[in-house]
Amino acid sequence: MLQETDPPTPQPTTGPETPGAVRAATAPPEFVLRWADNALIHSQRLGEWTGHGPVLEEDIALANIALDHLGQARMLLSHAGRLMDPPQTEDDLAYFRDAAAFRNFTALELPNSGVHAARGAQGDYAFTIVRHALYSAYMLAVWERLLAGPDANLAQIAGKAIKETRYHWRHASDWLVKLGDGTEPSHQRMQMALEQFMPYTNEWFALDALDLAFLSRHVTSDCRAHSARSAGDAAPDHAHFSRPDQSHIAPAADSRQPLEALAGGLRAQWLALLEPVLAESTLTWPSPSALLTCGRYGRHGEHLSVLLAELQSVARAHPGAQW
Amino acid sequence: MSSDAPVAHSTLAAVDTALLEAVCAIPDPEIPVITLGDLGVVRGLSRRDAHVEVQITPTYCGCPATEMIRSEVLQTLHALGETSAQVRIVLSPAWSSTWISEDGRQKLRAYGIAPPGPSCGGTSIRWMDRRARSAGHDESGLRCPRCDSGEVERLSEFGSTPCKALYRCLACREPFDFFKTL
């Protein structure tokens, strides 16, 4: 991270995405940091494959995908830092926070070798592909919601990121099928990776009031129409969704369980993408698990500290250094 | 905003039109056969008294060329006597490969890079099952930049830079880069 990106100033007059939209709400840094840290930590894990990929093309592909995530992380960290008092730079946030201040999902800090580290430090490509696929499908739904959401700065970042994430999803889903419906050993490893990883996705749907404020579509559309709109719609054009008004920030009295409705809507979008690909990959959906990790509240496993030690050591040894 | 014309010249004074043209003529750091203007990343120029601001949009969030582009634009402005100049990165509307000019597409093809398709909706990069892929629905209209055959296959979704994918021509057997539709 060499230089701070200029503020993505809202430009209501130039964006075709914002025809007359009222975007009054600004998401607090706590919410922005979740997506920033997800992008940063996932980028670091993908980047660990550089020079170690199973084939040259994949080595390059994962490095490029890591770079996309790093770019997204920079924009999000810069934005979060500007909202803080006193303001922080992207470097302050990336290099000088300790693990407990990170807001990424636990799923993304798990080592590339998988949860049980049975394959040692080399990394398990099956585990990497499963995580990459499940996460990019999830982020397609998240970016789409942020793009249509009430925060203009997040909508701008989402508008760029969603285009990249579509390519991530296509890359990941191709490999899900190639390896899942590949040889018997590759199938077994993919199924094992899926079973290891799936419990960690529970956290992705354990939502709170911030998600409700900034990931909801129009409350009524979320409760009634998400199944009709999102089923089978791989990368819906945001323009097809009604512009949210501000009423979703204070949930309507008649929507009794808005968090459950939001989680259900998000999961429906995710499943609509995943299910046809998993079916073709001949992988079977693991049975449900009750595991609930809390990385996004700063309660991380042991792996994040090790990851951060590598990510932050140079910047901390030479604070303020320029290169 | 029209997808073909991200830069508005009409309201600029002659001196600023010349500045904008100079900025648009800077070669892209990654693919020097095309200019920043061809690539469609120059989004505008504005002046307040002696202060000039150029707006640039990045192609990909993590594109490492963005910093290079920023410094080259500043150098160009300084060389033309603008002492108070700044480059602002704008994100919205997000860059689209449809903004690459027709001239730029021809230069890319001549350089051996297949230019992106005409449209960039989400549908064009949706996951497809094997039947759809084998029926050649992968990138409609994609042709080998060397022999112009339409019989091509994708080797890797990601090539030498984030904006390119690696393909192979099944007719002349040469691999080639494809500037991805975004």
C-alpha cells in the first residue's frame, strides 16, 4: 500500500446508478471495516499461493484475484479511516491494528491447508477453491445489496467490485466442477473441504442491526419478493431493484423478524448461485452444523495472529518507511 | 452517460481542451500501444483559476498501473506549464470495457490482444454449464487476433494482468491474451 487513494467523492450528477436516488445514510466505520477486513484477509490467503500454485495458470489467477481483493480492501479501508475520529489511513488500519480489532469472518482467516491442517503448510487447493467459490457467490449478493443501498460511498465501491467478483465466481465455479466431478481423489478432497468449510459459513448469515440497515433491500421486497427475484438470477442488474427508502433503517413494525428475513434473502441468493454448480460438480451439501464463529466481532482463532504477524511485520519494524 | 463518450470536451476552454488531449495521448503503462484516451480511463478535466484537476477512473480496484497513471498525468501537466495540478480517482460510474475506443480495439488486435466484447452486462460472465460452454457461448464474437478464427478456447480466466484472460486459438494453435469484458 504505497499511496492513499483519493476520496471516492459522491457524484450524484454523473452516476447512472443514482438517478434521483436519495442516499442519506453513511455506514459507520464498524460496518465498513467488516468488508474491508474480509477483502484484506482473503487477499492475503490467496496471495500465499503465489509461487506455489498447482499449475502456472492458477498461480497467476490466484495472484490476480488476490490483487482484486487488495484493491477492494484499500478502497474500503481508506473509506473507513476517513470516517474515524481521528482519521486513519489505510496503512494505519492494515498494519497497526491487532487481531482483536479486525472484523473479518473467521472463515477467511483459516489457513489454506484447511481447518485440520492435515496437508501441512503447503495448502490444500481443494480447500482454497471451496472457500473462494462460496465466498465469491456470497459477495455477489452483498455487493449487489450495497450497490443499491443507502450509502453512496459504499455503492461506488460495490459498483466496481461486483464486476470483479463476477469473474472470481466464474473462475471458482469452473474449478468446483473440474475438481468435484474430476477423479475419485479430487472428488473426495473437494467433498472433504466442503464439509470442513461449510460450518464456517454460518457466521455469514448471523446478521445484526448494521446489516439490517445497510444490506436490506426495501423491507417489503425483502420479505415478500426475494425468492421470486433472486432465484436463478446469477448477477442481477441492480437497476431492476427498487431503490430503498430510509424506512428500512427503522424496520417496519409489521415485519416481525427482519433479521431472519434478511438472512433468508441473502441465503436464497447464495444458494441460487451455488446449487446448480454443486449439482454439476457432483458434490453433496454437508449436513447442517451448529458452529457459529464470531470473527466479525473481533473474536478470532489462532490463525489470524499468525497471518497478521506476516502481513504487518515489515511495516511495524520500520514505521513510516517509504518504498 | 453514453457508454462511448465518458469524456465531455464541449464545455472546456481551448487551452484545457489541449491539456485534456495531451493527457488522453499518454500511453497506458501496461499496454503501451493504446493511450489512456483509448482505454477510456480519463474521465474529465476541470479548472479553477490556475488549478487543474484531472479525473481518472481505475480499470480494476487493485490495478497497479493506477499509481503509474497518476504520476504520468501529473508529469504531463507539469511539462505543459500547469504548476498546480492534481489527479482525482473517481469510482463511479465504474469503468467499463465498452469505453475502449474503436481505435483502441484495433490497436489491441494488431498488438495480439483480442479486444473485449461490445457489451458488459453481468449475463456475459455468468457461470455456464458444460453444455453451454462446449456450444461456444463463452465469449460471443471473440476471435483470434492473429488468424481471425472464431474457434478459440479459454486456458485461464486470469492472464498476465487483472484485465486480461488467456485464450488459445484452435485453428492456428497460438495462445493469446483477451482483454476481458467488464
